[in-house]
Amino acid sequence: MTTTSKRALIVEDDADIAHLLQVNLRAIDCRADIAVTGPEGLRQATEEPFDVIILDVMLPGLSGLEVCRRLRQQHITTPILMLTSKVEEMDKVRALDLGADDYLTKPFSVRELLARVKARLRRSAPDKEPGFAGGAGAVLRRGDLALNLEQHRLTVAARPVELTAKEFDLLALLMRHPGRAYSRTELLDLVWGHSYAGYEHTVNSHINRLRLKIEQSPANPRYVLTVWGVGYKLSDELPALPEAGP
């Protein structure tokens, strides 16, 4: 009997949709648990390990957006794919701002959802993901930062720091090109993809969270600097240390 290596959490109160997703995820060797309320989904996501979370926005007890916010507040870095029946842009923008990695609007194509889930599950080989700015086997070092691209791991002054998938991809891109100033539109294009054009505020939110995790003084950053009138860059005044395991 083959043991599945990946595990998903479906937080969805529509039993038909939840079962449909569960069956189709099984077809790509991903075992899925189901939670039908916001509080239940939050509890499971914080108490058990999952490789991806599929989270509906409209849930009883606690909205999916609030669940997402609380998970990121608790430093749960599991990739989150939001499902929403709303078409308003603000719902999508808010989901990304709160730390969601992706979203789909209902009704959605199961094939497209599976493709996006598989992209999230490829974190064990992040260099193969389209939006990823790294390369297999490398360890990027700047100052006290050591970013292992193969193991998807960051240490700051030898202290492990958990990053979400997008935070990791964003930092990898900046660390590969220190001193290079990127506009918010460029960062959206390179890290999130073309479909997120117009969501520049999402970049600000992720930069702010990244600074809280890696900077001693987020208000006076040493690593990720603001380039006024342009966007952001990684400081090129920090030493680039030899590549080695963190």
C-alpha cells in the first residue's frame, strides 16, 4: 500500500465542494482533512501539520479571512489557497494582504485548483516553481542572513526564522540581486505572477511582515530598504559570506 506524502486541510462548509476537493486531491496523492467552520479550521491548522490549506472565505463562526490573519499572526507558514464566491477585488486584495498565497473565485475549475495546489506542494523543490527566484542547492548569505534555497530555510544570526512561501520567494529574489531596486509592480510580476497586477499594496504588506521577522529594528531596516519613488531593494552594503550550510 502506497503512503501519501502530502496532507491538505480543506476548510469549507459546503459538503459537496469539500468532498469533491477531497476526492480529487486523493488522485494526486494528497490526503485531505475537512473542517466545516472557521474555529474548527483554525484549531486543526494550528495543532496539526499540513502541507497546504484550502480556505473558504465565507465560513460559520469565523471568516476565512480572519482564520488566515490569525494563522499568520501565530507564524503558521503553511501555504494558504483562498476560495471565495465574491467577485469584489477588495476581498482578493485583502486575502493576499493577510498572507494568503493564492485565491480562486467560485465557481472554479477543479483542474485549475489542483494545478495551484501542486504548485504549493512543490516546496520541496522550490526552484521548479514558476514564481520562484532561486536555484537548487544554493545558500544565499548577506550579513547575518543565510537563505537555503534547497531546504527552504532561513536563519538570522544562526537563529531559524519561519517564512511563508511568498515571503521566502520575495527575500530570495532580493538576496540574489543586492542593490537592485525593484518596483512594486516588478515584484508582483516576478513573485506573484501577472494575474496579480494592480495589487501593489500586497507587496507593502509582505515587506512589512518580512521586516518584522528579519530586522532588529523594522522601523529602521538594515536589510530590506525602501527606495523612495521606486520600491524596495536588499542593501548591498552588507558582506556576502561564502556559500555553506546555515
